[in-house]
Amino acid sequence: MSDSIVNEEIDRRPESKWSMVGKDPYSMPLEKIDLAHPGIWQENEFLPFLKRLREEAPVHYCAESATGPYWSVTKYKDIMEVDTSPHIYSSEPTIGIVDAYEQFTIPSFISMDPPKHDEQRRVVQGVVAPTNLKALEGLIRQRAQTILDGLPIGEEFDWVERVSIELTTQMLATLFDFPFEDRHKLTYWSDVATAIPGGGIIDNNEQRWAAMEDCLATFTRLWNERINAEPGNDLISMLAHGEATKNMPPMEYLGNILLLIVGGNDTTRNSITGGVLALNQFPEEYDKLRSDHSLIPNMVSEIIRWQTPLAYMRRTAKVDTVLNGQQIKKGEKVIMWYASGNQDDEVIENPERMIVDRPNARQHLSFGFGLHRCMGNRLAEMQLRIVWEEIMQRFERIEVVGEPERIYSSFVKGYAKMNVVLHPKKAA
Amino acid sequence: MVKVVFTDHAGSEQSVEVATGVSIMEAAVSNGISGIDADCGGSCSCATCHVYVDKAWLGKLDAMNPDEDAMLGLSTDRQDNSRLSCQIRLRDELDGIAVTTPEFQF
Ligand code: HEM
Ligand code: FES
């Protein structure tokens, strides 16, 4: 996920002089380490850089980078401190490392501080509360079953495209009770909202606005349909009939819808792919899972930790402050590297391993902590639990073939492509 | 030792005895009481250790600090007797305290 304001700048291309790809993390000068450059994330070379910072400079200043100066926070406990001190570390103006183009920003509470954040979140969070999710579980399961039953057996195909993207898109459509045949628009709008102009999806910000207007028009039409019908279980109906939400101004409605679409899109998609990859890297964990499906809920939390679908969230210092001995000045950018905190062996034993029955698996940083803690965390867990329950009913093994292709981003940690071959369960 | 009585949303009851100084959240987790997730390990920053405190005991508790109040604000089923159990330290006066866990932590 990101919101419209997380822009990975074009001049951060792989061949850029800032890239650390192929460099030895321990021989380069400490101050040159620039975690925000996407190269090492795409090439899966980030772990030793994170480790070095945790060991030698847990609160690290990068003075020069394509995205300007910023602090990197890499230890679990320091991240926790930043995340739980919104009066010192602000979510405004944005939670991405690049400052927003103000005129192209659709406001949403992820980049607001209290009290406005709390007011706005309170209005919508009920729609993804577990009580409501219960009502959607059956339909989400049915759709997952249909996708999995349609997959080819014994033949190589791209898991990302056929399963992770399709499942996530269908789940979003289910949540919104969105016209099923138009469901790919949801993924498109999510991609457009976060795209970099010139990066392949859109050429300029005018195109972004055209797509966002189409999105608003579509959701306004759905709102009008739902408000004239009996209250239903879908998110739009809940917003349209809810006491606190029914008079929401259009831009706020759009901001909330986009936050839900964007928030639930790449994150869940990459967790679905990441789980398959992890079980291939740790076959003994796959064996444990095969012999005990009741480990699925715990494994889901562990997959979310191991994958860490969002590598970081940014804060901006509101005042001069000190963090683990370092002086941070008002206005400076502070990046909480969840992807590093989740690998901190002072808190998490054998962090590089995905362990399906890991004790305290829920105590990971992937959802953040504090007032901005992921609003969709129960939804994400439910989706992943259902998918894994259905996968384990059907397949003996999902075999990853070759190396997956990773995304060029230091924010969204995920996969563009991952080929697999399915091996069916032997008939009992 | 102090006794804590946990009732789950369906009404089944379990009591545990723990040392003073321990939080109600820790009392639950260390004794395998389900219904409390405590994702942040007691840092008042996840709200997944939400409980309803029996009204008879509410008055004996220390007042909520603003952080607890703000985190509880993220809960969709907050009631007047809602508290985050990691923020309640057990003292001798709380011996026998009764709390109910919600159906879902969110
Ligand atoms: C495994 C999947 C997911 C991960 C790893 C994830 C991660 C995160 C993180 C790290 C934040 C914290 C933002 C901050 O501290 O600034 C966040 C916030 C948020 N997430 Fe998720 N997310 C996931 C799934 C979802 C889903 C499915 C939804 C859809 C409902 C969603 C909606 C949101 C919203 C609305 C916020 C803003 C909360 C606020 O600012 O108060 N997320 N997410
Ligand atoms: S354990 Fe997280 S708020 Fe109590």
C-alpha cells in the first residue's frame, strides 16, 4: 500500500548513481548507506544493509540521497518509540519519503495527526471490524475456492497474476459489493493512485485526475444505489447508511474509499505470494503445516512479519528531539524501517526464518503500532487465513520455479512475478 | 498473590492467581487465557488487550492515561467499562477483580 502521496521518483532508476546494488554493505562508508533507494529492495540485497545499521548506527542519518536527507530507524524498540509518539513524530504531510505534490493529494487520515485523524478513522473503522467481516467470510471463501479450482495442475504459471492479484481484486470487489465484471477497475485505480507519472501506468498527473474522477463517479453511483436500498453488509452500504458517515463530503468519501482500496491491495497480494515463497525456502515448515492445519492463523501472522509488505512508514519531527542518543531536528524526516525491526534478533529469535509455529508471532511491526496501526489488519488476516485453508485442502505442494521478480520500490515490498507448479493432494 | 476472574464473551469463566505488580494482560497471557492478543506486548499501542471491567471494580482502578484513552478510541466496541488490560497493574486491593473479554479484539 501507499497513498497517492507516496511517489517513488523517476530519477531513482536502477542505474542511478545512488544505487547500492552489488556493493558490499560492510566496506562502504556508513554515512553513504541509503536504504530508500529501491535497487537493493528489488535485487533482494537489503538484509545485510539493515543488519549493519542495526549494529553500528541504529538511528542513522543519510545526508545525501535522491530523496533528500532523512533518518533511518532500524531497531524494534526505537521504531516502537517513534510509532507511539505522534506528538513528536507527525504523520503529516505524508507517510512516504518523497514530499507530496499538494495539488494532487486526496486527503486521507493515514497522513493526519490527532485529533483530526482519530475523528476520521473512528467514522469508518467499523466497516472493517471483525463483527462485520464475519458476514463476508462465506462469499470470500467461495470466490477463493473458484479461483483455486480453476488453476492448472502440473504446469508452470505465474502465481502473482493468476492467484495473488485475482484473489485480492475479487476480495475488494466482495467487500464493496462492486460490479464483479468491472472489478479490475479497483486494481487499476489503486495502481493509478500510487503511480509515478512516466512510470508506465500514467504519463502525467492529469491522467491521474481523470482516473480519480472516474473512480469518484463510479462510487457515487454505487452510493446512490445503496442509499435507496435496504442496508447491506458491504462497505459502501455501511458508509451510506451509517449515522456518522452518511453526510460525508465527496472528497472525504473518495479519500476513504481509496485508502481502503490502496491499503488492501498490494499488501495482501504480496503476503499471499510471500507465504508461498517462504514455505518453499523452509520446507520443514511446509511439512509442519501439512501435518497440522490448525497452525494456519499463527502462520498468517508469521508470514506477514517475514514478508513485511510495507518496508517503512515515514514521520516528520514536530520538535527537536533525541532518539537513542541521536539529535533529531524539527522538520527532519524519520523513516521507521519495519522491514528491519522485524529482523531485530534482540526481540525476534532467528528472524530470517519463517517459522509457522513461532511463539508470539503476532508481535511483529508489519501493521505499525499506535494510533495509525493498520485499520485493515483483521481483514488482511482473515483473507490470508481463508486462502491458506483452501490451498491446504487442495494442494500437496506449491512449487516455486526459479527466482521471483521483485518490485522496484523501497516502500512496497513485493513481487511482480513468481512462477509455480501445483502438485495436487493425493486422493485419500 | 491476587486472583483475576476472566469471563469470555460466551460466558465461560476461568480464574488465575498471579503476583502483585503483574498486569491483567500478563496474567491472561501467561496462563493461556484466550481472548486477549496483546500484539504490542503491553506498550499501550495495539488495543488488542481490550477488556470490560466488572462495574463493581471500576472505581478501584487508577484513572486512564490519555494514551490508553486514545487507543481505546480505535476500538469499535468500546463501552463505559472498557480498559486496556496491559495498563492495569494488580495490587492487593484488586484481589478478585472480574473482567470480560470481547468476542473480537480489533
Ligand atoms: C498484510 C496486509 C497489510 C499490511 C502489512 C498493512 C500495513 C499497514 C501499516 C504499516 C499501516 C500503518 C500506517 C502508519 O503507521 O502510518 C497501515 C495503515 C492502514 N491500513 Fe494497512 N496493511 C495491510 C492491509 C490492509 C488492508 C486489507 C486494508 C483495508 C481495509 C488496510 C487499510 C489501512 C488503513 C485504512 C490504514 C490507515 C490507518 C490510520 O492511519 O489510522 N490495510 N497498514
Ligand atoms: S497489549 Fe497492546 S495495548 Fe495492551
